Amino acid sequence: MVIETTNKQLNHSVHLVGLLFVCITYLLMSDLYATVKDSNVGNYICYVADNFSGNAGRGIATIGISVLGTLALLGRVTWTQAIVIGVGCAVLFGAPTIIMDLGALGHC
């Protein structure tokens, strides 16, 4: 009984991941032959990236670090949580540099 439920859940998960992959592929298909300037999906992704690396990103990082500090003072934080928040902040603000270092052709 438990094994059947687990197999059904795994089967549903595989179908959801497949559906997600198909949806993302469909959304990006319009950008396959588009140039950099006329890519609607690319422009939207750049808009989101600019927002998260601007004031909104700094606000989210500040809240995350503040909550981490408060939880540390209360003794309720694990090293995993601290590392995840630190890496998240580093990736959030270091993403443009990482992309430029990888040699991407264009940026937002």
C-alpha cells in the first residue's frame, strides 16, 4: 500500500517535471530565432533580473540577513540555513559578473 502510493507520487512528479520542461521550451521557442533587441521573453527576464539586482534585491537580502541574525541570537539557526542565505545573496548580486566571466554574448 505504501509502495503503491510512493510510486504514484513519483509518477506524478515525473509528469509535472515533463510538463514544466515542455512549457519552458514553448516559451523560449519564440526567442530561438529572435535577435537580442526583439526578444520579448528575454526582455522580460532581463527586467526581472534588473529588479532583483537593484533595490528590491537589496531589500530581500537585508530582510534575509536580518532574519538570520535574529534566529542566530535565539539559537534557532542551523549552519545549512546560514550557508543557503549567504550563497543566495552572493549569487543574487554576483550573477552579472558570473555571466560576463563565462563569456556570454550579451547582457541585460
